[in-house]
Amino acid sequence: MNHRLLCVAAWATLVAAITQGGESGPQQVIADAARRVVKLYGSGGFRGLEGYQTGLLIAPNGRILTVASTVLDAGEVDCVLDDGRRYAARLVGIDPQRELALLEITAEDLPAFTLDPAGPLAATGTRVIALSNMFGVAVGDERVTAQRGVIAAVVPLQARRGAAEAPFQGEVYVLDCTTNNPGSPGGALIDSGGRLVGMLGKELRSTTAGIWLNYAIPAAELCRGCDTILGGVAAGPAQPVEPFDLRLLGAVLVPDLLDRTPPFVESIDPGSPAERAGLRADDLLIAVGPLSVTTRAAVEQAVGRLAVGDPLTFVVIRGGGLVELDLGPRPPAAVRQPAAGGRP
């Protein structure tokens, strides 16, 4: 069935069910929650790599929580609010373990969801509504799609995308409706009272059954992800920094052949801090501490932002999984670490 027709049919079924409750009932709950959901546009455009997804406003000053994906690899992410206003979104950081990303836009007094770190897991059988820009149907001031369903189970996530295992293996809500479609990741899952229950995750297949999963990450995990991201981000506007020469750590990245060459490791100097930490050739750097990095220049800038002596950690993709490496304290930029047989 055509995806757009499927969306229209699902929406018509939902409207028919909720209009019995009147304007102040479920329909108003959906409208209020939808104002806290945004549409995000960035990199993509290929099959399996859509250039759009969804996000949640979690603070009146313009903080947006979404999933970490290739959409955010764009130099500038376009954010469209429920009323059609457009903003340029800045990436604050990512939580690689939960695959969450935090964005910021320059705005004030926005409607926002409240994240409760002590909130309990919703029970199996809870009636829920999913709000997302599935298939990119909504544009401009058009409202995101709403789907109603039930939490079918609360289980540990055992899933993969392609050959790679999903790094997060905590408990998630498994839903009885088809929610996790292109464009849906980052969407809101609310209960009948409009309380945020969770966030729709990436498109993943079950490692045991091989079927596509329809699931959401619980709100408590979203709080922990935000804390992880903000824990390593200094307050105030970003100041210009001197890029850090990664050869001081004994790591050589592939040359910048393109404007946005991914930060693959080309080689490691023997006896260097990078080798002692376990960094290997062909590793792909995706984060420096809580900061997402997608290019060689981004890695050098992220390390340069750290003060001398601050703990330095890399998160890399290796063999389809995530590996976190501790490189110890950040060395001074003026002192080259000795390495036997390393490159100049």
C-alpha cells in the first residue's frame, strides 16, 4: 500500500475514534503534544538514509532531543516548528550509548515536554499515541502524524541495523502499531493525559526474529541521555579554539579528500597514547567525550576545546559496534609525545 495512503487511513481512523470525546478531550491532548514536536531536515536523500526525522522540544529555550543519525551530519540542520517557523539548529552533543542527540535553536517561550528522571515505566497495556513526521508527510505548518496504539511489552532491546548491533540494550516499550518508519525516529510517545512516555527510536530489526521493531525509548532513559550529554558541555557560547594536532596522541587520520571526509584512523604510532588506549587503524571516530564528530576538523576542534589535563575519551565504530577508549589526560599542544618509528 502507498505509504501516504497508509498515513491518511491511520489518521482517519484516529480522528473518528477521538472526536467522540469532543474538542477538549483526546483531540486537544494530541494538539497540545504536537506543538512540542518538531520536524528536522539535514543530510540524507539516499535509500535507507532519509534526510528528515522528528525531534522533541524539552525546554522553552529551544533545546531539542532526537536520535543520533546521519541526518545530523549536515553542516546546518533545519528545524521546523508546529506553527511553521523555521530555525537553524546547532548540535550540542550526543549520547552514543543510547544514540540520542541534543540540539539547540535560538528561541524563547516555546511549548516543551517535561522530562521526569524519576518517572516509572509505563505498564503493559497502556494506551498511547505516537506523534512523528513519518515518511516526511508533514511540511511547513502541517501537523505531524498521530497514531494510537498500546504498549504490548516492556523488554530489553535486542536489535540491529544492517550487520551492526544496536548499542543500547536497556528496556524499551514494544508497541502494537507500525510506528518506526522513515522520518519517525525522534517522535513522541504520549499517554492519554499527554504525558511524555518515551521517544520513538531508529528503524531496527530484532536480532532473534529478524522482524522490524516498533518501539520507544522510555522517558527516564531520555533524562539520563540528556544528563550524559550536558555533563561534558560547558555553559555559555562556544569560543574559538585552536585545532589540536592528533599526531600528539599518536593518531593519524585519513587526509581531507572531500569537504566532509569521515574521521577514519589511518595509522597509529607505536608506543603512543593512542596505541595504549587501544585505538586502531580503520576505526571511525564518532564522538570526543559527549560531542559528536563527523569530520577530521571536528575531531581536532573537539579535542582543542578541552583544557590541558582534562580526561580525553574517544568513541569509535569498530566491527559494527561502539567502543569507548580512554586516552588519559589531554596533553599540552606544544609537547609532542615520543613514539618509536612513528610518523613525523
